[in-house]
Amino acid sequence: MWEWRVRENRPRIWLDESRLTLLREKTKGKDLATVKNSLGGSALGKALAYVLTGDEECARSAISLATGYCEKNGWLYMRSLAACYDWCHGVLSAEEKAQFRALFVREGLKRLSIPGVWSSFHHRMYAEMANVGFCALAMETDDRFALTFLEFLKERCKDAMRVLDEVFPDGEWPQGFDLNREATGWAIRFFWALKTATGDDLMAQSPHIRNTVQYIIHCAKPDGLVYPGGDNDYPYLNDRDREMLLLLAAEFRDPYAQYFLNHCQVKTFIRNKAFAWQDALWYDPGIPERPLDDIPRSRIFRGHGLVVARSAWGWDEEDERLPASWVTFRCGKYFGRGTHYDNNHFEIYCKGELAIDSGRNDDDWGLEKSPDTIRKSQFFNYYRRSIAHNTILVEQPDEEMEMGVANDGGQQELLYVGGVPNEPESFDMREYLLDEKRMCHDWAATRGRWDTGEMLAYMGNNLFTYACGDATKSYSPQKMECFVRQFLYVHPDVVIVFDRVVSANIMCRKKWLLHSIVAPHVRQDGTFEVEYNGGRLVCVPVLPERRCVEKVGGAGKEFLVGEHRYACGPHASTGRRSSLHFGELPGAWRIEESPAEPSEEDYFLNVILLTDRESRLTPKVRRHGEGTANSGVSVTLPRKRAITASFRRGGVAGATVLIEEGGRVLFEGAMPDRIVMEKGRI
């Protein structure tokens, strides 16, 4: 697998005899104009037309376009130029080949020497690895530097594979869905090129690469938006997701990837004409598909500590929203700069964004170097912080956060600790140089260092999803002694959240948060409602018995942290005004639930019902278990549906659940105290 002996004959990047055979079958009997039109007008579309037809005008046009891409947009378009060099090799003169190789060598050597790039836990490394790799595969047998590049990449690639397969075997990327496109997406592009050029297939036995299909499928909401956790710049399904699924379907003959490609009608996902060459190159109509209904509707991604569940598969129609809910729950480790401080955070979608993740990415990097500039940043003081997420705040007025960020009452700031960078870099390379200070940030050598949160238990099926997260270590030990959240989602419309929070100081005020895009309506008894698009959320607080329920937000109070209001939305940062954020609504409101009286130990118990927007239904909730070792609720719903849940107070978390409908017991039993994988998984 690690020989990497590049074959002499061309084309070799993404093309071998089996791919060429498939392409020739697709274009058999078609004239030049039809072939060109079917492949689109991009550089790689035209280069592929040359491979199939031998038309030199296509090759010249492809080379010109690819050169223009690189001159205008830089290194990340080097894959187009490298592929054109390989595919159109027979058209290039000796002088042109030398010019291209000089560019490949100059840019490749520059990348190899940039400090801070070659971190297996950072998405940027995978793009650099891929583009240096494309250049090496293209010019191998033409230039000695190709072997230099490949030998360098081989060791980094071994480390990267350990990160992917041992830390994130379930297919996710910890800094968010958008950065999964950057990390895993670039890795798959390079691994495919390596496979066709050398015969070495790094994907075949990789659990991470295989499971990336499930990560994409589960993280897509019915409206075409995707899981927004972490640094997410582009929250829609898009052409990069399509490209990844094309590559994965072709590699594994994955029937679910094939179904998604054939049936997903989200506008931003449907094939763009400019990328028609990708479908031509990788789409195989002979791969059988299986409907998504065959997949369990709940899935855990253990490396990131993420659970995603839904009540039904499908997508919204143009004039009708799918009658389905989609929820997430997250509690896991800290993975560095793309990670938000959101342990024990949940999100709820039902015909619209209801309980939202108000955190986003922003372009304020660099501001953290100075206490005077960092306090201006909505990114460092709000988007990344716990206050932007549906978790718990424990307010200790004299707490001083690292880097001088605002005290939001949330989880510890970990990007820098004592002024020293604090994030995993490689699995076990033991050589990384970070910010001119030699640090040992290898994952294997420092196990436990970044264990800020842990998913204690999980069970998921098509009836309910249960998860239990311990986020105690996410907070300063000076203020937090315990924060364990039990999250129960009974498909399709009930969510029950039970929290045990023990502070180190009785005077630390605790706040239970839920964020929304629009203003919640709070009733006199503390019950509150959120309506958005076609959906509605109604929350019935049960514990604490005596509580304050306050809505915060609106004009002048969006993104309020203490007494400071940070700017709200795209282009509005007081630190930097960037063009990040494509159409997301970060929300201007949040609910804060607090105990009416101070106590070291508090329990929060909230019952949430999801309905159509037109509904006025409120669940009938009866509390039970007073004076015992348990706190419980019975929830009565229409159609003689009833849910009874009892949660253990203190000590080790535990719960029992009874689900009935029409007098028939659908489930009765104790929730697990460990992670139980879904049916069909190991």
C-alpha cells in the first residue's frame, strides 16, 4: 500500500483503464460537439474531452483556462493545472512542460517549508497534501522532485490516516461539516489520484473514508441546510458534497451514496454544468441503489461526540416542507481552533430552524493576539463561545477567560492556555513546530489532554434516540463540579432534556439556554413557544420548581454577552468585516432559564413538543418522583400516545423510559450506561 510507484503511461490522475472504459461507453457514438457539451466548459471538462476525442483545440483551451485559474486564484487550483499537464501531456511542447514543472516544483517546495501547515488535525494540511501530490503524480518520470514530494507526503499521509481512522472512524471531521469538505474531501481527491496512478488504494480499508457517506447523509436537513456545528462557512449541501459522494460511490459501490446522488433535489446539490466532467468521470449507473429508509434514523459519530437523529428521510418540496424533525446532540473532546465551546449542546429542526446553533465561523483570526483587539470580535466573544449554544452557563463574575475574551459564564477558552497554543497537531509525528515554540502536541503521546467532554451513553433506533453527555471538564473546576445532560428524543415530536448541574460556589448563577431566530413567546407559567417557517416548538419547563424564564435579544440586544452587545450577522463584525456566511440566520434571541434561588446543586428538566406552525397544542406534562432518588415526567399526547421518563438524581446518570400508543407498549426499559451502536454497525 505504501510503495507509491507511479506508472509511466498516461493519463494517470483519476484515470486508468477501467475509468477510460466507462467513459468511452458513455460517449460511444457521440460527435465532438456533443461530447464537449456533455463535459462542460471548465478546464477539466475540456481536458477530458481531449482525452476522449483527441481534439487538440480542447487541450489548448483546457491548459489556458487552468493557467488562468492558478494566476487568479492561487494554489488551490493547482489540481486543475496538474491534471491538465497529465491529461494533455501529448500536446505540450518540451518548453511548456519545463515551465509547468518549474511552477510545480517552486510552489511545492514553498508548501513543504511553510510552518504550521502539516498538522494532521488541521483541515488545511489535506488541501496542501492533495495539491503537492497532484503535482508530483503529474510530473513523475519527468522531474526528480516528484519523488522528493512523494516521499515527504508518504510519512504525513501515514499520520493523517491514523488520525482519520483511529480518532474519527465514523467519518466526521471535528471542526464542522464545512471543514469536512476541506479535510476529507481533499484527502479523497488525492487518494483517488494515487489509486489510479500507482494502484495503491488507501481508501479501501479506511473506516473513516467509507463512513463519510453516512456523515454527509445524516447531517443534511430536509431543507438542504447541513449540521452547522463548529466553523461552518457554507451551511448548504453543495457541489463539493456531490463530488465526494460521486467518489465514494465509485470507490465502494455504496448503494446509499448512489441513492442520494439519484434522488436528492436540493438546488445547491444538483449537478452544476461547470462540474459535469465529475459525473462523467465517476458516476456509474450500474451501481445499485438502496433507499435511505433502510438506514437507521439515528447515528453516533464517536470521535466528535455527535449524535444526529431524524423522524423520516426525504427533502422538502418546492411548495411543501417534509413533515419530519431532525435533531443533534454533541458532547466530546476539544480539537483546536475550529472547535466551538458547545459541549452538551442540542439543535432541533422541524419544518424550520427552531432550537438553533447561533455560533458560526468568521474571519477574525489574528485579533486574538492582542487583548485590545480580541474584545471587539463577535467570533471570539460570541460565535465560538458557550453563550451562542443550547447548553448551560455557570456565571462566576470574577472568572477571567484565557486570551481576554469576554466572560460569558461558559466553558473554558482553550485555544491558548497561559499564552501557549493548545491543540492537537499530529497523531505521533513528534516533530511539529508551532508558533516558534517546539511543543509535544501529538495525540498518541498526550491522551486525555483534550478530554473536555465525554459521551457516556447512547442508544438509537427508529423509535427513540437517547444520549448522555458529561461536560464537567469543559468548565473551570473553580466553578463547576458536575454537568451531566441526558437527552431523549422520541420520534417524531418529543424531546426531553434532563440536566444535573453542581457548581463549586453557591453564588454561581446557572442558566439553561435555547436559541431561536425569532422572538419566543413566553407564557406566565414559564412555558414558551418558538415558531419559524412551517414549524413550532413549545417547551414546558418542569425543573427547577421555582425558576425565572427570560427571553433575551431583539433590536440592540442581539448577541448580548454581559452588558456588551456584539454585532449580529454577516459583514457586521467590529473586528473585521468579512464576506463569510452564505445565507445563514444566526438568530437574535435566546431563552435563559435560571433557578429562582441559589443552590450548589440544581436540576433542569424540560419537555419540548414539535408541531406544525398552525397547531396550538401543548403537551400535558405531569411531574413525578418527588422525594425519591429520581425525577420523572409523564407526557400525554394526541392519538393516545404517552411517554414516561424517569431520570436518576445524583451519582451515576441513568434513566428508564416507557413509550405507549393506543394502550400498547412500544418500549419499556432502562437506558444503557454505555454507547450501543446502531443495528448493523460494530
